[in-house]
Amino acid sequence: MTLVPCPLRHARPLSLAAATDEALRLFFPLAALHAALWPLLWALLWQFGLPFAADTAPGQWHAQEMIFGSFGAALIGFLVSALPEWTETRTLHGWPLLGLAAFWGLPRIAGFFGSQAMIVLAGVFDLLWLLLLAGYAATLAMRLRTLNLAGFVFFLTALALAAGWLRWSMLTGNFDRGEQAIRLALAAFAGLLGLALARITVPVTNRMLDPDEETSPYRPHPARVNLAPGLAALLTIAEAASLSPAVTGYLAMATGAAFLDRVAEGFVGREGLRPELAGLWLSSAFTGLGLLVIGLAGVGLRLPVLAGIHLLTMGGLGLGVLQVLSIAGLLHTGQPLQFHRRTRVALLLVVCATLTRIAPELDIDLSLPGGSHALSALLWATALALWLGVYLPLLWSPHTLEQKSC
């Protein structure tokens, strides 16, 4: 269906009915708010520690909150909105979404302080929403007798395994197992990103090349569509099976190369440089680079693994999530697919935040007040705040419910 852009009214009152009309309207702002505040508070207020995390590693709390908190909320919003659209089934709205938000939100309270007393309870609630999401996708797939959603079910199940594994490792004080659980979660999220980009890039590219949507000038090579998520699935299995660093290292390198291959999807002329499209292939580029660094370190090269992790998470997942939030936020509110200038600045700030964060790992001393990590957190938070300023009036306004049908 072609959306005919409708002019957005200036009066934009926010309403609960609009916020819970579909999952992305509720969870995209929650994802942006959490992603903006948590790293900022952790860096500036808690000074990279946590007040109630005496026996657990603050760094693992940080990874847990970004993966299952910020990116998790974006994942809920995307899939619970996209799966019904892809399968032509009813969209969840209202109280079920608020209940899902409660399951997601309670662990975030524990994560804010690093409360060891709430590890078990928070872990149970994280497992609940992840298993509900996997069960939702599996139910739709079985009802329609299709394998098209099998990849999402697989990676969501792997994420649930990683979430439980990480909480148990933190509870028992097994730091190495916790690190392995984080790697498993990152591999699964890379696979989900690959699946999402495969479904989003083609229609967005065609819309950029032909705004009237009368033709489909861009058709990717079939092998490129699922190569990256397919290799990410192998990497996920290897991490879950606790295979050797060399095996997981080579698989990470292969997966990274597949993501770098997807950068070629941006070679469609000058339209490929437009932010609406450039953010997609840049996300693949950062993901690929991050996986390559992680993989090369796994096979013995002296490379900073932490730099690879942040290239993957902040650059790859962060940019990809922000791109998905921005594109879906426009299309699901009846707006033309053209980013606001503040959205474009936000995307640029995410890139700057990523480069600033990895600078110390590359022995680049920026000599800044508060250190480069604080600057990275500020740039990251500013990017998400700019996004919220543009999209919150769209997503939580009842006026855009009328525009969605235009």
C-alpha cells in the first residue's frame, strides 16, 4: 500500500491511546529514553560503577542493560509491529502492550542500580518477555504454516538463553561465563539485525529510487539477502556450544565479511548517500568491522576486543536500531520518508559517539574533561534526545492515528 503524505498538524497533544495503538509507538520512545539515560548516568553519576553491585561486574550490568534494555525495547517495538504486517494478522494494542512494557521495565529498575538482590526476579521478567516474543513469532509461523519467521524464532530463543545464562553467571560470580553469555547475545542480535536489514533495505531503496513506487528498480542478489544472518546463526550455535575461541573467531570473521558485503547495497548512485538509505549500509559496515576485530582477536591477533564490541554494538546495532526507529516511525504515522534535519544530526552523532568510544582502545588519547568515555556518552545521549524530540510528538499524538490511514 502506498502512503500518501498528510500534513502534520501543529497541535500535538500526547495521549495513551496513541502511544498504545501499536507496539512501535510505545516501545520506540522507551528504547530511545533508556538508551539515552542509562549510559549517561552510568558514566557521569555512577562513575562506571554501580551502588549495589559489590559482587558483580558493572561492565556486565552495562552490557546487559544495553542489549536487553535499550536494544530489547526496540526489538519488541519492531517485531510486535512488523510480524502482524508481514503475516496480515491483527496488531496488538492497548493493555497487552502495557503488560509487555511492565515485563521489560521491571528489570530496568534493577539495572539502574545494579541491584544484586533483584537479579533473579529481573532475570525472570527478562526471560518472560523474550520467550513471549519468540512464542508470538512461532505461533504466527505455525498458524500460517510458513518458515519465513524461523530465523526470528531461532535468534529470539538464543537471546532468551543468553539472558538467563548471563543472570545466572552474575548470580554465581562466574565472570567468564558471563562474558560468553554476552558474546552469545551479540551474535544473536547481529543475526536479528541481518534479518531486519534484509526486509527493510529493498523497499526503502526502491522508494528512494522511485518515490512514486511504480517500479522496483533495485533487486538484490538472492545470496546476499540471507548470507549475513545465516552465518550469524552458525556463530550463535558455536557460542552456545562453547566451541574454541579459534572456531568462534573464524565464524565471527566470516559473519563480519558477509555484513561488509552488504555495504554494496548502498551502491545505487547518489541516492545511496541520502541519510534514509546511508544509515542502513553504514550499520552493516560497523557491524562487519566489529565482528572482524572480534574474530581476529579470537584467532590470536593482538587487537582490542572491546573496540570490536563497541563497533558492533554502538556503531552497528546502535545505528541500525536508530535507522529502523526513524524509518518505521515515519511510515507508521503517515509521513513521507524524509528524515528531519535533527534526525540526520542524530545519526551523525551516533557515528561520532562510536568513534570516540573506541579511541582509547586504539591508544588515542583525546585528553578531554571527564575522559573520552564521558564525551561518548554525551554524544550518544544527545543523539537519542534529538530523535525523541522529533518522533515523540509523532508517535504519541492522536492526530497521527488519522494520518496513518491516509
